[in-house]
Amino acid sequence: MQGIYTLAAEGEPTGGLLNMILPFALILLVFWLLFWRPNQKRRQQESQMMNALVPGVEVMTKAGIFATVVEVNEQDVLLEIAPGTRIRMLKAGVGEVITPPADDTPVEDRPDFGDDDKPNS
């Protein structure tokens, strides 16, 4: 009868704590690789894009409005969405930069700025 009990005792796992922690560690690793790491990269790219905003850059807001940056402040930007029509928006509302800055020409000095006297064709 003693042989039956020794077989049962030998079949029990010896690394109980390691076997319990390993699946949780693998799940955390998968979440980090699939969710947290890409979000960190995306936030870093958005932060770099917001810090690189300068007057004259064409942008698209997260709402889908195309505009030109006129003025940049700490938390917000002044955007021109049509000649003479400007809106103030948080930097976080800018979705992407459409064209990088070409030169140091202020927006007001561009040839297409302030064409209000021309009739629409």
C-alpha cells in the first residue's frame, strides 16, 4: 500500500510558485508589447509634432479641418482656415503636419494671404 502513496507524491509539481507566476508574467509581457509600448511611441511622436509647430506650416486638425499655423503659444495655436478666418485651438487638437515649413516667410507676407478682394471663380 505504501507504493501507491509514493507514486502520488512523486507526481506533484515541485515548482508551484513559479508555475503560478509564469502565466501572469507572460500576460503582462503581451499587454506591454501590444498596447502600452505602441501608445508610448505614438504619444512621443505627437509630442514632437506639437513642439515642431511654427508659423506657416499647413496642418490638418483631428476634426479634419485643413489650416495654416499663424501663431504658436505654449498650449494653443492660432490657425487660419480661410483667408481672414482664424481659430484658436489647443496644440493637442492638431492631427498632423501636411507640409513642413518651406522658409522663414511670415504667413502675412505670403502671396495667397489676404486675397479677399479677388472674386471667387
